[in-house]
Amino acid sequence: MIEGKKLLEVRPSLWNFTGWYLSSLILIAAAVAVAVLAENAYGWLVLCLLVIPLVVILWKRAAMRLTVFEDQVVSSRGVLSKTENHISCADVRAIETQQSLLQRVVNIGTVRIGTAGTEGWEEEVFGVPGPGAVKDLVLRQKRIQIEERREAHRDGE
């Protein structure tokens, strides 16, 4: 059970799926052309099937969530079956953001979180809107949590 207050919840930005959008638009345009030129129902059937990539985009976006609480970061993956990864803010040893030029223009990027107990990155989330703000929030919560532990330790002595 998560006890801290929820500070931020992000899902992958719709900008993250630009490739899916472009391929869908090209396929839809081709299907419309076939439907109009061939003047048969098969073209319209193909057009209806091309709605599937749009459903995939929404499904993929719904399947990932990164939530920052006062004391931990939780990443959730999946729609029908769920996987959650809880990382204490105090245990964060490294947090990295990565943005390509296009991602910088639309302010999305990848956030990677590393802890002392793992080699490499404990968590990696793609297409995060405002990755710099997410990084700053996690680091701020880490400082607050470490200071609270120090005060508790001093009070216990």
C-alpha cells in the first residue's frame, strides 16, 4: 500500500507515437484510394481495419504510467495484467533524461532511474512529457526523504 501523497502521474505522450500516426495516415490514404478507384467494398473493409493502429496507440499509452509519490516512484505497465515497480526516492542513485532534437522540440524524452541494488537502470520509461521536471521532482523528494531519515536518526540517539 502506498502511503505518501501523489505528486505527479505521467503517461507516455501522444507525441511518442508519431511513427504509428504517420504509418496509419499513409495506410488510410492508400485504403481510401483503393476503395474509390476499385469501387468495391473491400477497400472500405481495409479502411475499417486500419483503425487498429489507432487502437494500438491508445492501448500502448494506457499500458504505461509513472507516478511520483512523496516517498517513492512507481512505474506500472500493462492493461489486462499489471507489473508495478516501486523505488524508494532515498534509494535513487542516478536519474538520467535523454531527449533527441525532435523530442526537445515537443518536450518529451526518456527517464532512466538507477538504484544501488541494481546494475544499470532499474527503470526506463520512454516518451515521458516534461522529463526534466520529473527528474527534478524525484531528486527533490530524494533530498527531503534523506533529510527526514537523518532527523529521525538524530532524534533516536
